[in-house]
Amino acid sequence: WLVDLVAKQSEPRFAFDSEGLRLLLGHGFAFFAPRHVALASNGANGPPIVEQLMERYQDRKDVLGLLLSESALSMHLSFDPASELFTVDVSEFDGCEVLPGYARLGGRATLKEVDGRLATVVLEYAGSRYATFGDEEVERQYEQESTLSGWRFAEKAIIAGLMAKTQLLEHVKKIHFELAPALQAVTVDNLDPQHPLRRLLEPFMSRNVQATQTMLEVWFEQRAGEFGLAPIPISEQLRILHATMKNSPIALPFLDMAIYAKQRHMERFTGNSVPAGRWAWRWHQRAFNVQERIAEHVGCWLEANIGGDESRLSGDAQVRAWWSSLQQHVPALGVWERQMHVQSGNGASAAQPSAPVETSASPAQAAQPSASAASASAAQAAQPSAPAASSPGAWPAASAAAQTSQQPSPVAHSGSPPTQAPRGSTSSRRFY
């Protein structure tokens, strides 16, 4: 009766109780209270931010355009230089089963840049296409009956699809299925507890133990994922996860933020070159800055432990075994060479990009095989050619015998993407 009462209310639509949401989230995450988050959003701040954007742009209809202008959902944007239009596509959810009472996910949206923001121009959902957004009956149902219909229903379904794609496919699949568990197991199996590389990775591994061993049980065995990840039955979520891992496996180099933008033809909308008054891809700018901070952290750590002496990198038997095992258990390390393709417009294959993409790693990372993956996590940023350790907690200089070993060096692994020297580095040589 309460749902029916709210649906048929005659009063204007009311604002979200953001303080109430913060209180509720505080009970669920007492160890990390909502207000401890200085630069990220836990969801409680979302509604008032959208309201502020509506006021700023004097637009209370195009919620999708506002979200894709400012929020993390903009990670899914691609740009078509020919038409000068942006798209987001959640068609991987087309036709999938949903929980009773929930709208089907899926669809596609096209947007254009207008006055420093993105504005929706076309919505495609469930076989219908909407290119005008002034239907009087749709507006009457929305204002008087609090009911979504027509283009408004399609818009909200696409937003729900973007949220599901972010949670289920971008986060859970990539991090907790394809990357972190294998990295954790391989590191524990091959590196002593006091090994410098393991100590670098330990904080991120520790957090992943909780996320992988506890949260995956909650999400899938106890079916909390039907509430927290997507309104899709767990059996259907697992089917989608399996299909996407098989058909579009992750490639670590494409998690580098420079390559990520290039692949989506979005380079002109990020960085310092965006003209004043034009729309800027703020999510990407923030992600790139985080990537740079991670690279600096890893570079500082390696500098402190090897002192810039690269001769100490190749002789560590533990690191060599670690890297060899990673290649075996993390398929994403080889996808670069086997399947993925840099969409640079000239047909160059991903294994040999015609123009190396600048990354943000520090000079101390120049000898690391996969520094381009720094944005995946700090764990991924600490890459395989990390230095050697023959005594706990230190990397002594490699012996002559170790340096001339016939065992394949991780630095020479052909599956690693070539990139340019780090920003600000005086070195012009390529690094891995």
C-alpha cells in the first residue's frame, strides 16, 4: 500500500534524504564512515550532486546527459570523429533475464557536446528509438503520477544498465575474477614474506583477500549480487561474466589511461589541451592523475630498494618465478599480443602500435615489464621486472652467474606493450 500511495501522490516529487542515506551507509561500513571519503563518492552524495547539475545547466530532464558529463559512468563513453557524436552501449544486457518487478536492462544512447556538457540526442531501448523528448503524455505521467514511460523509462533503464556494467563487468569481472585473485596467489607462492616486491603488494593483497574470499561468497553464494551488482538472477550474472571473459578478455595495456582514451577516440577531451569552455572528460582526468600517483609510489619504492641499479633486476630467482607464474595464471598478460587491437585509425596491431602511447610511470619504473597497467591497481603497477632478493627485505646486486643465466628474463617477454619514456623523464628509451 505504501508503494501504491507514493506512486499516486499528487504532490510534487520530493528530494532524496541524503542525510538518511549517509546514516544508513554508515551502519553498513562503520570501519570506513561515509564522511571519511574526501575525493570519492559512496553513492549517498549522488542525488544532491545531480540536483546541483540540473540547476547549473538549467535542465531537469536530461539526467543521462548530466551523469555522462560528470560522473564515473562516463568511463563507458566512446567518440565517433566522423559524426562528432558520443555513444554509450549496454547492449550486452539486451534480452537478459531480470528479477521480477525490475525493468529489463540494455540499450544504447547517443550524445553531443552542447555548451560545455553532453546532451542526449537519441535513446534506443527495447526496440524503440527516441529522438525527441517533449511528449506531453510522458510528462503528465511523470509529473502527476510519478510514473516513468516512453523516453523517460528508456533513459532510466539505460542508466541502470550503465551502473550494472560498471559494477559487474568493469569492477567485479576485471578485478576480482580476472586479475587480483591470481596475483594474490602467485605472489604468496613465489615471494618470501619479507621480499621487497611482496611488501609493496601486501596492502593491496590484504584488501583483496577480504573482497575476493568474503565478498564473492556474499555476492554469488548468498545472492547479494542481485541487489548490489545488478537486478539480474545470479545464474544469469554468471552466464554474462563467463561470456564476456571468453569473448572480450581483458588486456592489461588497455587499462593504461592514455591507451584507454586513444582506443575510444577520446584523447581530445582530456588533459591540459581541452580548450576553455569545452566539455572535458573529468572522470578520465581524475583516473589519469590517480595512475600517475600510483606510478610515483611504485617508482619511489623501487628506487629505495634497488637504488636505480638495473643490474639487480634480472638475477632474482623469486621474481623470475613470480613473473613466469603470472604469465601462466593471468591470461590478460598475453591478450595484448593475441587478440587486442589499438584503434588508432591506421590499422596498426596492438602488438606493434605505430605510435607508442605516453604513460605516467616514474623513471624508476623504466625497467618494469607492464608499467602501462598502473591504472588497474597498485598491485598491477608493480610490474614483473621488479628487482631481485636473495636475503629478506633487501635486493643485493645480482651475481655475475645470475646476470648471465639462460633462464628467460621477464624484461624480454614479448607480450609486454612498448610505450614511450615516462612523462618528465630525461630518458628516451622505451620501457616495459
